Amino acid sequence: MMVADLIEVLLVEDDPGDVLMTREAFADNKVKNNLNVVTDGVEALAFLRREGKYADAPYPDLILLDLNLPKKDGREVLAEIKADEKLAHIPVVVLTTSGANEDILSSYRLHANAYVTKPVDFEQFIRVVRQIDDFFVGVVKLPRP
């Protein structure tokens, strides 16, 4: 993939502060991308399946997924993504406050591509999100549908 390509990222996050910090990290980064945000698990699956108001939603190249979500928990969303042959190839980075080993283990068992614990410090959070962006957008070859 060429760096000039527009990368579509889906952020599944219900915390407005974390959404704002993620937008900030992406806005200042050198790699061109488009950050789409949904705030719960049901909305995430509707976006990915292009249902209802998401009929014209862009197809994401990368998903940043919080585990603790309203309506449908992030673990359930991850399981549904990886069980759906149309979605399973999309890299999913779990980006959550939980550092619990059981959450890490269950996420990888559900085929998460990476598990990242959100730093509470603003500058560290920005740095971590930029590193995810740099790695998945600048280093990794992402599949195109």
C-alpha cells in the first residue's frame, strides 16, 4: 500500500475524552487517514455491515476497539467481526483501559491483532495512538477488499 492512500480507521469508543485524544493524535500525524467514530458495539457492527444510516459507510482498513462498551461489549463485537468472512481480515487493535491478563488472553483468543492498554497520561496516550497509526498505516500491508 502506498503511503499516499487514504486509510479508513474505525474507532469504537464510548468515552468522549478518549475519542478527542485519538482525533488529536491522528490529526497531527504525518500519515493521511480518516477516523470514523462509533460509540457502542451495536453501532460498530451496523457500521461494519453498512446497515441503516451506515449504508454508505467507508470500509475500514483498521479497527480500534474498546472492550467496555454499551449495548454490546467489545469482546462480543470482536467475536462477531472475526466470525464474519467479510470482516475477519480487518486488523483489530483492542485499545482499552484494562490491563487484566484475562482480558488480554480472551482478546487474543478472539483473534485480536494487537492489545494495547490506554495510558491515562495525555501525552503518553497521544504517543501510543501515533505508534499504532505509524505501525498499521506506515509499516504493515493492509488487505484491500
